[in-house]
Amino acid sequence: MNNVTLLPADRYIVVNKSILSDKDRLVIMSLYEPLIGSLGVSLYFTLWNDLNINNIMSKDLIHHHLMVSLKSDISKIKIARESLEAFGLLKCYVKEGSVNDYLYELYSPLTPSEFFNHPILNIVLYNNVGEKEYNELKNLYKMPKIDLKEYTEITKKIDEVYDTSKFNLNTDLVDVHKNSIVSSSRINYDEIISSIPKGLISEKTFNKKTRELIDNLAFIYNIDTLKMIELIRGCLNEYGAIDKNGLRILARKDYQFKTGSLPTLVYRTQPDYLKNPLGDNSKRGRIIAVFENTSPYDFLRHKYHNVKPTGRDLKLLEHLIIDLELPPAVVNVLIDYVLRKNNNKLTSAYVETIASQWKRANLKTAKEAMEFAEKEHQRSLKKIPQSVKNTEVVKTPIWFNQKIEDESLNAEEEAELKDLLKEFN
């Protein structure tokens, strides 16, 4: 069915699955064109233009209309259409007959923040345009950060303005739908399974989640079936299951060996939309800026006095960022907190206990993580007998001091603050 021949006489209609705007045009032109090409962009805009005046659905058209509009042959149009499908901008359905009928569902592009934080599109764009143009595009969509400390929000809620009991809700309306980006498998699973002795694998070895992981790693790191077999063999456990963390690390190492660089997927800083507003030049604000503008890898290397983190440390960082989906700045706060509390040791069990709690608390920013850590610390202190508090010095990070701007710091605290800020400010 995927290889249905496309002919100029084949009919099609376009159905809008979103609410398209002029901002979407800009995003398509600047972010998606390096991925789908100029013909892909032209095809998207032509299908958009085919919609009726209400922007909902087109009339019946034939593909010869696209050939005339785009001044291109049908084979190139099909390739352009498939590029739109691959990057989540279009879904295609066909009803076969003497003349085939196609239905094209048109989807809006991701927002810039969603695009630059997407694990695949982010990397594909970087690889296609290079570091300089990538950074220029990223700066194009940066939102200004405004310090709201001296403002009070007075926004009204809907039930304060309207009597919601009088609303007549009709859900059968146009809605904004985002199409997911799915990487089709470039891996031959039959070949993998046949290459591994049956006694080493179980029925659940290649379940849906595991296959999704393998497919995504294969796409991101450009791994073929033979190389994937080698990597999988290296991380099968005694129960016939694949160690997912181990597979990620092996894929990363293979990528680093081939390219000589670290993948941007893991070694990245806090997304712009989760950063503190600009203008906070207080000591605490500068500490937050360090957490936000440093990758967890570089932050940990700094804490180790520029010694590269060990393989075990990298595995732990990848677990925090990929599996627990903690934002980079939150991971940095966690590292700083644990090293200070745990005698400068990054113990996996201790880190994971705290990280799991922070994940449940849905912490997204450095500020949230810092405040949460301080509250949990105060709660734990209440459980410690007073006699122990009097004899034991409880070590905490310098940013635990809420009055850091007003109070004089002792020599050790001053040295810690300077050490934290000197390399990154």
C-alpha cells in the first residue's frame, strides 16, 4: 500500500487538522525548509491555499493541479509529499480504484520552543545547516525575559468575568492538532533475532518500547542493523532483556568514536523558555544563570576541577536527563546539592532517590529545584534530635542562604561562591 503509484489524474482533497497562522508560515520557511526542501515548502503552502474560505477543507482536485501550480513533475511532488509526512506536517490516506482518491490531512508545525527541544528535529536541523546558522535561527526565536519581581499579577479568571453556567459548549469544531514525528524502522529485527542464540533472549526482549528506543537510537546516531546487533549483544542481561541505559551509552560511544564529538541530544543547556527572566544580577540570580547556561556534563566536570566525568557518572547523567526527563538546569542543581550534602560523592542510589522525588514534583526550572531542595532540607532537619543538631555540622550549598545579598559570608562560603561563579560568569 505504501508503494501506490501516484498519477496526475488521481483525485485529492485537503482537510485542515489545525488552525494555521502567518506565524506558522515563518516557522515553515525558517526551520522546516532546511529539512523538507523548497519544493516541500511550496507543496505545503499550495495544499494550504487549496483549503476553502473557512480554512477547513478543499474541494475535489486532481494532482495535475499541483503539477501546474508547482511547475514540477509528479514523481518530485510525491517525494516532497513524503518529506512533509516524515516531519509531521501531513498525513496521507488513499482509496484505490480506477482513479485513486487521496485524502491529505494538513498539520501545523511545531512551535519554535517545541522544535528546538525535539530530540530528532533539533539534531537534524543542526546537522543540515551547521552550528553558525543553527544558532542564528535559535536567536531569531528567543523570547525576551522580563523581570516581574516588582509586578503583581491582576489577571482575571474566566469564572470571575463570565457566568460559565450559560456557556453552550460544542466540541465538534476545528482544533489544533500536532502530528507526531515517527521514525520508521531502519533496523531489520528478523536479522537481529536470528543472529542471537535463542537461549539469550526472551519473548519480551523486543517489545514495543524497546523497539521504539532502538529505532530512535538508530535514527539519531545513524546506526545500521549490523552495528545494532553488536551493540545489543553488548547489553543483554541474564534475563534475556536489553539494558536500555547500556544501549544508550554504547550508541553514544559509537557515535563519539565515529564523529569525534559528543551528541547534542544529551549535552545541552536549559531551554530558553525555562530560564529565569533577564535582569536579575543578584548573587542568587547569577547562581541560577550558571545552572541554566551550563550543560550537566560541563557542570560536573567543573565540580571535579576540570577532570572529565567517569563513564559511571555519564551513565547517571543520561539516566537523569533521558529516563527521568529532568531539565538540564534541574540536573545541575541536583548535582550541586548532592555533592555538598554527600561529602563530595556522587552516589547513584542517593542521587536517584532524590531525582525520583524531584521528578514527581515536576520541577522544571533551576529556581523551582533550589526552593524545593531548601524546603525538603528544612523538613528533614525537624526529624533530627536537637542533641545531634548541636554536635553535627550540616553542610548545605551556598544558595540555601535566602539572605545571601544581605548577610556577610564566612571565608569558606565566600570561596564556594567565587568558585561557582568564576568559570561561568
